[in-house]
Amino acid sequence: MADKEQLKPPRSYSRLTIISIILMVAVGAAIILIDRKQVVNLLGKSDWRYLVGSVLFTAISYVAGSISSVVMMRIFNIKLRTTHLFNISMVSIAMQNLTAQPAGVSLRILLLGKHRVKNSQTVAASLLLAYFRNLLFFMLVPFSLIYIVVSHPLPSFGIVTILLIVVILVALLVIATGIAFYARLRAYVLRGMGHIWRLVLRHDIQERLAQFNETITVGVDDLRKKRENLLPLAISIVVDVAATVTALWFCFAALDIPVQLGVLLTGFNFGVTLTLIPLIPGSIGVQEASMAGMMALFGVPFSQGVIAAILFRVVYYFVPFVASLALFWSLFREKVATGKS
């Protein structure tokens, strides 16, 4: 039974966007003030033609991400026109990247809810897709750690630390996979969450969590039965991540900052994995600092790494968001017939 509540557009979207822009400007201004000479020299030898490549691969990433979202929504039996699902995916990904994943999911709930799509379907599809995408990120981390060990001699303490990180990541992957694909374990975890929620907030959400669990179970079962969905889903996710890394490389190339592929992947992996749970909108400043800090270990000056990361944020996060505003407005303003989806 579809959710009866008509969701209103959360006002927090505009606030998160404004906060993101302010933080972005503040980080950029701080870098310029701290190392003005480095910034001037860097900009003087830049080749902005490389930005065309960065914008192109950013577009490829967003298209691939939207395709993976459409495939996942089909798995969860969301029956809207493919072009409509693609457009909704595009604007929600732009919102999600700029602010945070909950904002993107909320936007999908808002736009799909107008077509009487159950909230549980939307949330389940979004979370399962996020699991697969983050799984790929986490799978790349061990390769980055191996690169660190091979290319950068470490004391025994450093090696033990890296091994500990690998063990923790593997444990997290096993737990996440178990929750995603095993109904009993997932039901146990959700019941525990429901009990904690009721104890803390004095509100019972067990029925909603049970509906959510049932929706996830149906989607996972369909994914197992309809194997033909696995290949397009896997290809689109891999293309999405590969295009994102390539867009980042073009940002470094535009600023004439030489960086090896291993260093680029290592900085990218830690910049992304350390900000999967953002403490501020879009993890602005955190992602740039962690990415540049990791690359600084391999000889890339910290200030240069931060400037390249800021350029990447502008190209990959802000430009698509601005470009998607007209599409978002048209989707938000559309009128849906009450008789059918």
C-alpha cells in the first residue's frame, strides 16, 4: 500500500546548499591567504584546456550513475518511464553529491512520491545502490594500501597499522554484505534499531522497519533471479567510479601537477572513504584535506593537492548541481494525474 502522506519539499535543501557554498568559498580563501605565492605560480602555468576533459568525464560519471539508479529502481519494481527515472536520478545525484546522501534520498522520495511510489521502495533501492557503489570504493582501498607499502618504506608500526585497517575494512564489508543479502540477519539488526529508537524517542517504528525489510528482501530476491540486471548494474557503477577518478586526474593536469596513477587512486580512495559519513554538508574541507594530505606523503605539495581537490569539487559537484536546477524545477512543477502513476 502506497504511503498516504504527501511530502513537502524540505527547506533544508536550500540551507545545505548555501552552507556548502559558504564553506567552499572559505576553504578556497584560506588556501589563497596561506600560500599566495604557490597559488599564483600554479595558476600561471595552468592549462585550462584539460578542464574540458574533466567536465566530459564528470558528465559520463553522472550519466552512468543515473543509469545504475534506473536499473536498481527497476529491480525494486518502480514502474515509471525510463527517461523520467533517469531525470529524477540525475537531479537527486547532483543534490546528493553537493550536500549529503540523505538529501538525495529525500529528493527521490519527494519526486517519486508524486507518482505514488512507496517510500520503502525508494529508500531500499537507494541504500542497496549506495552499498554496491561504496563496496567498490572499499575494494579499492586495499590496493591503495599495498601501493603505500610497496612504494613508501614503512616502520613495523606502520605496517601493523595498515594491516589493522585492512582487517577492519574486510570485517565491515562482511557485516554490510550480511545485512544486505541475508534476511534473518537484516531483520535482527532492524529489530534492534527499532527497540533503540523506541527507548530513546518513545516512538514505535517497528512496522515501518518491517515493511522496509520486506521491500529489501523482495528486491534482493529479484536481483538474484533476474541475473540479466547484474551486468548493466555492475558496468554502470564501474564506469561511474572510473569516470570520477579520471575527472580528478584532469583537474591535476589542468593545474600542471604531475601525479602518478597509484598516488591519485590512494588520495581519491582516502578522500572518499573517510567522508562516506559526512559531518558537514558535502564533507567540504574534510575531503580536500584528507585527499591532499595522503598525496603529500608521496611528494605532491599539500597546498597544490588542496587546490586541485577544490577545482575537482567545483567541476564535479557544483557545475552539475547548477546545470540540473532547470531539470529539478521542471520535475518539481510537474502535475501528475490522480488516477494513475
